[in-house]
Amino acid sequence: MRPLVSHGRGVGLARAQSGVSLVELMVALTMGLFVVGGAASIYLANRSTFATVENVARVEENARFAAELLARDIREAGNSPCGGAMSTSNLVSTSTSPNWAAWDNGLLGNPMGTQDTLAVSVASPTDKTARVTSPATDSLLIWSATSGSTPVRVTSHTAGNTGTFITATAPEYKVGDVLVACDGRLLFTFKVASVSSTPPYTLTYTGGAALALYFSRVTTSFTTGGFISPLSTHLWYVGGSSELLSANALRRITLKEDGTFDSNDNAEIVTGVSNFQVKYLVGDTTGTPDPAAAYQTASSVLNWANVIAVQPTLTLTSLDKINPAGSAPSVFSYQLPLTIGIRNRLQP
């Protein structure tokens, strides 16, 4: 017999369903907080690790770049396109003390904060001199006739009080430039009096009477196939960074003949260099070091022409504070020691 009242479909199912209790909701929220907190912790740890790796990698990259450029300059100190061991002569007369006057020394080191020669003091780039910022660091002056330049080959030379060079290619020099000419036997510095950029490519100089007298006493004149190259003077030091005002940088100044420089000649090589210390190995006149000799500071070097190797040490620091071990954040510091031989002074 069927019941008189029948229930609609789903009524029993609806009564069987129920909502989430407060306890269950709180448990679910707690578990969700743990998951979100774990994810955030992993994110922050990865971010810190990434920042640490990035800063360390940047310091190492800066170290490699600084080492390459600095070593390249030091190796060529006092060098010419014809090598070393030549008779030298200076045909440039001036009443002032030019920066190239002692270029055959090759280099000149300056201990912390002392006065550099040639009216270039170790000071701030804003006043057209080079200064070292705090902490006080060494500086290094390097002369070279091969660094960063391509020599021009000489096809003929006429010696005289007004001497003339004919070159194989158009020289990219201007009147007043101080150049070096060499042929493997003789090397002399001269100032360009005139230059022709059309064939025959001609350079003239004055003050060559003594040189002409020298050639009159020997059987050969300046050898065809000799070279002419500009004389560069670079001052390396640590100064304020133009990229980051709170940091120091390794800088290189290219000096003019009178020891001054333009602001665009004061190049920031590497940011984050906090210290620059240099020592020198002195040999005898043949370039042979004393077996008992040790690297010494600039104030102990008596004859710069006998320095055969340089040992600069750069201290680089990260631009950001990092905490790789979970300790208080601090900058990452890396000390880079280098030993660089001067190419034309080392015995084969």
C-alpha cells in the first residue's frame, strides 16, 4: 500500500548535506598560512641568494676587466714600436717641465697621497688634477709609445734643424703633438711642426741640428721602415665614482704635454675599487733581478728605469650589502694581487 504523502526527489539528499564547521575553517586557514609562509620564505631566500651571486659575480668581472687593462698598460711601460735598448734623444725644447720629460723611465710610482711629478698631484678630478680620495692609495704614472696606438711606417727621413719624415700612410697627428720616432738603433722624441694629409704624407719637426750632426758622423741615417708613434701618458689612481657618488673607482687619466687634462680624459675604468697598492721589483741595468731582491714600495725605488716588474694589489667591494651566511648584511670585499713584468726590460 502506497503512502498518502510522497516526498519530492532530493529532499533526503539535501538534508544529508551540511556546511563547513568553524573548526574545519580555522584548520584550513592555518594550513594555508603555512603554505604561503613557506613559499614567501623560499622566495626571499632565493632573492637574497640571487643578490649575493650577482654582487660577487660583478666584483669578479670588474676584477678581471681592471686586471686586463692595468696589466696591458704596465707591460708597455717605456716601450716603443721598435722595442728597447736604443740610443735616445730629445728634440723638443720647452721652458716648462713637460709630462714626457722623463718618459724613458717608463713609469713612476707614488706612495699614498704624495705629490706626483709634473704638476699633477694625487687629488680630485674637478680641479684638473688627480687626487686620491679616502682611503689614501698609491698612484702610478706610465709612459708608453705603444699603448693604445698604431705606429706609422717611415718611408724616408731627411735630417736637419728642420727635419722631414715621409710616411707610408696619412698620419693622424696634428701640429704640436709630441711623437716618438725609432728604427731599432735610435729613438728620439719630437714635436710636430707641420703635417700634410695628402701624398706625399709629410711630417716636419724643428730643433734637429744635433740629430743631423749625429747622422753626419755615422754611415747610415734613419732607417727606412722605422716607425713613428704618439707618446701616451697615463695616470692610474683611485678616485670618486661618477656612477655612484658613495663609491670609489679605479680611474685612468690621459695627460696632455703640459701635464693637464680635459674632463673627458679622466676615464672611470672600474667602479667599486676601494684601494690600490703597488710594489716594484728592481733589477740591474741588464734587467736581471737580484736573487735576494724583494718587491718594494715606491718610496724605496732609487732608479725607475731599472724597475722590471710591478705588483699592484686592487681591493674591490660589492656595490650592495649582502648576507650570504645569514649574518648582518655587509659589502663583499675581494683583494686581487697581480704580478706584471715590463716587456722590454725582461731578459729573454
